[in-house]
Amino acid sequence: MSWLGEFRRVPAARLEEIRARPADAYDRIVALAGMLDLDRAWQRLSALMDRAGFPVNPIAGGTPFPDASHAFGREGDSRALSADQVAAAAAHLARTPFDELAVHLRAQLESEEWVAIKELAWPPEPVAYQVDEEMERALLDTLAESYKELVAFFAEAAAEQECTVFWAE
């Protein structure tokens, strides 16, 4: 979970211009303003939104961008949401307090495959990693702040009738 997640806001016409030339789509997208960097919080936020039943997941939803064969990001995971999808996501984000996602964090953490290496063991032996209450609280604080930024980012994009592009690297 060390990949960093980024968004860009893009006017619909510009998105289609970029999509029409997929070979340089990444360079053209990163040159745009209207950025949100979710750092490492994106994976858990996306998972929590799925667990909470979001109708449009603003991170994992949409379509491959610029297309399936030219998608970029660490795992070719770039995704675009249309202006209509952005509006739907923004509306749901605006009416959904983070507390509705937070209740799913413990289950999400328990589903993740965390591995720690025992110190001074050779060869290294993997051991199950437990997240204590203090670490869980720190994760909640980080995720809550990232969620707040995501809500604001999507509100701005929806107000401007823009699309979004997300990828992780």
C-alpha cells in the first residue's frame, strides 16, 4: 500500500482531446491544474466507499483512461469519470459524513494482508501484523482529512461540470 494516488479535474472537451491522442495522455494530464494528491489514503478510502455502498466510487469508478490499452499508473489503473458521474459522486460525498465510512475501517484492516518481519530472524519469518487502537485512531484521522479534501475536490469539479482522472503511482 505504498502507491500514491492522484486526481486531476478536466473539462469534458479537454478530456476527449486528450483521450483522442492516447500515446501522450499522461504527459498532458499531469500538466493540468486542478490536482488532488491523496497520498497513500486512496486505497483504503476506495475500499471504505465500496463497503459503505457508494453508488459511484470516485476513485475506482469510471472507465480506463485514456483507454484500456493506454491506461497509465503503476498498474495501468488510470480511470476517468464523466461530468455526470462526477456530479453523482459529489452529491453522494456531500451528504455522506466520514463517520459512515469509519465504521468499516476495522473490517477493512482485518481483510488486508499485512505482514511484518520478525527482527533478528534469519531467514526472515513473516508474522501477522496487528493494528492497535492507537494506530487505528491515527489511520482514521488521516483518512478523515483525505476524505474532507476529496469531498471539496469533487464539489469544485461538479460545480464546474468537469470530469476527473485518477491514477496511482
